[in-house]
Amino acid sequence: MLDNASTMAKVGSWELNPDNDLVFWSDITKEIFEADIDYVPTRADAVNLYKDDVKEMIDTIISQAIKKGTPWDVEFPIITFKGNEKWVRSIGKSEYANNRCTRLFGSFQDINSQKNIELKLQSTLIEKKDILDRINDAFFAVDRKFIVTYWNTTAEKVLQTPKETILGKNLWDVFKDAVDLPSYKYYNEALRTGEAIHFEDFYEPVNRWFDVSIYPSKTGLSVYFKDISEKKLAEKKIRITNLRLKEIAWHQSHSVRAPVARLMAIIDLIKHGNLSIDEKEEFFKDIINSTEEIDAIIRNISEKTKTINFNE
């Protein structure tokens, strides 16, 4: 049963006598190293199976185990007898008699499949973090207790908060002044309802407007936000300009009504009245005066419009 369990777990045993460098490998250990079943291992051969950057670590581990009895549990890649690279887990300890190390023993486990999956996941996470760091939008993530788990480079710049000062900390402990803002309610609402929320918010400490999108998940919140201060400033300029134009139009429209009303009355009298030549000449003078008045009003509107700075 023990052999079957060891085979299923891909765990083999080994032993080393430091006095004569005799090495023992179990059949499963030989299988892990892709050695022949009748292979008789030597300490020198075993060392040659380690990659160059691992050999120094192994020498240190063995030395500490022999001198101080220090146990170990490490993972590293090997090159098998067939030239294949494989990840293994090595567990070992020393045995002493009369204050002298008499043997080292332990196990090797084939963890290549698990390690490759782990390395792929790490690579994916690194790639994901790299993407999040390079996007133009600021991004951060918190768990369900609002502990910050991620804070990208743009978030550092926009909120003037280095990631070293906020990662692993509660968001509201760092941004205490935001607790009284509407955004605090939105964050908690997204966490409570599990529904995405989009809003615009002004953050006074940095004097900026932000467009914020919150996406909840089982583990917490992912928050994307971008600086829209220029957009809000442009919208404010448009509103001010429209108000000024509306005010000009309202005042001048009232000014225009009087001369226009006079013109309409004069035209009606000329058309339907029985007027003398002298009376008609007087009315023509009134028409000229009214049109000049309208022209002056129009020029005044034009001058006032020119004074409006549309780029303010």
C-alpha cells in the first residue's frame, strides 16, 4: 500500500552516507530522474543532474545539514538522464550519532505538472499586471473589506499616492477625507448589490474630476477611473457662453421690438391711410430712423458677441 501510494504521489526516497558518499535511490526516485532501474547512483552523478544555478544552493543545503543538522524542503529544476528538464521537490534531514552526521535521507517528488501550471499562472498574472500598469485608465482593486490588493501606475500618478503606501491597507484609512463623499456610498452599494456602478466625482485634494466605473465580484471590487477635468472644464465654458449669449439675445430682442413695431405701424398707415405728401415724407423719415436704430442694435449685438471669449 505504501509503494502504491508513493507511486501515485510520485514520491521516491533517497539516502546519502557522508563518510563514503554512498548514495541510495529508490525505484521511484530513479524513475523521476529517468535513470535505468539497475542504475547505481553516485554523489557526483547526482550533482551533475542539477542546473548550474541550483548546484550552489544544493551544496549549501547539504553542508548545513551535515554541520548543523538543518533540514530542508525546497523546489528546483533538474536535468534528467534523458536530458529533460523537470521540477522536483526535495525534502531531507540528517541523522546524528555521537555529535557526528552519519547519514542524510529524505524524498524526491515529481512536481513537474503542478509546477508548470503554477509558472503559467504566474506568467499570466505578471502579464495581466503589466497590461493594467500600461493602460491609460487608473485602476485599483480591493477585497470585500476594502483592503487594497492592486494599484496601478496611473492610479499612483492621478491620486498622487504611491502603491507602497496603500497596498495591503484599508482604502478608507488612506483616503479618510473621501468617506463623506458620494463615492463612498457608491463603493459600498456596488459591494452590497453586486451590480456595476458608473458615476462622475470631484476629488478636492487633487482638484480633479473623475469618471469612475466600479465592477464587483465575489472577491471584492475592481475600479477603473480616468481624469475628465478637461472635459468638465469645457462643459463649464460652454454653459457660461450659452448663458451670456442667452442674456444678450434676451436684452437685445426687447430693444428690437420697439423700432420693428413702429415700422410695422408706419407701413400699415402708408398702405391703408389717406396721407398727404408731407405726411408720407415724415413717415419715411421715421422709417429711416427706425431702420438705423435696428442697425445700431444689431451692431451692438455683434460687438458684445465679439467680447465673449469662447476659450475661457
